[in-house]
Amino acid sequence: MSSTTFTDRKTAGLIKGGLSLTGYHKIMNDLYEEIAGEHWMVHFPYFGSRHDSLIDGQVNLTEACMRYFPDVSGKRLLEVGCGNGVQSMYVLTNHGPAWVTGLDYNSDNVELATRIAARKGLESIDFVESDAQKMSSIPDNSYDCLLNVESAFHYPDKDAFFREIYRILKPGGTFVIADILMKPNNRNVLLRWWERRLSQNYWPIDRYRARLAAAGLRSTKRKTSPIRS
């Protein structure tokens, strides 16, 4: 087989993978392992300075989210949409919760996260496969903190997700969400088709605020951190 043929097939595989959500995550996980020698967070970076690396930017976003929680040490924290689990592991080792659960819809992500945690020798953490819109394996009033980073824009029924958050959080618990929002624009037909292929269901910020309130979650002074009454 010629190198040209191999390259063409590999490129075709990347393109095909990029047209599905499962394929996209597999590509990103494989790229990190090949390029960096380890898996890392796959959310967008938040750069604090021009000198920040990609990994610095990813940690910055996680830390920005964690600042919206009260002290999580000794608490139970659930990350919904945990992907490869690296962010959940970072929170466990750097913020000291009593227990962390990472939940993801993708079984490959859950298996990968479980392997990484075992290799690192981490305890007080587990990973479960479940739909964020119906987390039937998670008991009522079972977590103090719930984190969701750049995942909710994939959920077609975010109202169901918010109701699940209300059910799972202990009274007074805190939910922190970082998401990609919709802005008024005229996206072309090709872009809208690609968004549907990747299960991208964007909402504007005002709709988020209204629907969070409808689910019984009230905002703190920092309006991106709803808490359960």
C-alpha cells in the first residue's frame, strides 16, 4: 500500500470522525495521547496571558469554574459531561472533595476515565455512564456540588437536565455551569447541518436564566452559579 493511499484513508477517517460527537471525542483523546504523551482536558482553554500554554488555559477554565463553588473540601461533587475524566481527577487532587463522580453519556469516555484513574492510583472517585437528561443511577439529594463544563449545549432537553440537577443536589447545594451560548447570527446551511451532526443545541443566556429558575434553581450574586433552595 502506498503512503499516499494510507494518508488519504487516515484523513477520510478523521473527517468521518469529526462528523459525529463520539468520533470527535475519540479523535481528541487520541491526539492528546499521541502528541502530549498523556490525556488532558478537552474543553476550550481560557488564556490568562500570552504566555499560557494550551494546558495552562484548560486549567485556568477549570479553576475559574471552581471559584464559583464554596469550599468543596470534604464535599461530594458530581461532574456531568466529564469526558475523559481528567478534569474530575484534577478537581479531586487539587481541591480535596471527599468524593468525585464523573458522569458521561459516552461509554468509551467512561472506560478511558476509569483506566486513567486506576493508573494514577486515585481513590475516592468513580465514573458512570448515563444520560445527563435522565441520571437514573444517581440518587436524590446525593451531591453537594455539581459541575458542568462545555457539555450542556449538546443536550436537546436541557429542561430535563435542570430538573435532574434539582433532584440530585442536596438542599443548599451549588451547580456551576460553563457553556457555549447562542448569539443572534445568520449561520449558513452547511454550518447548521454540521451542528446537528454534533448534537449542538445552543441556547441564549436569557433562556438559560429563565429555565434554571423554572427548575427551582436560584442564582447567587454570581449569576452563573445557581443553587438549590
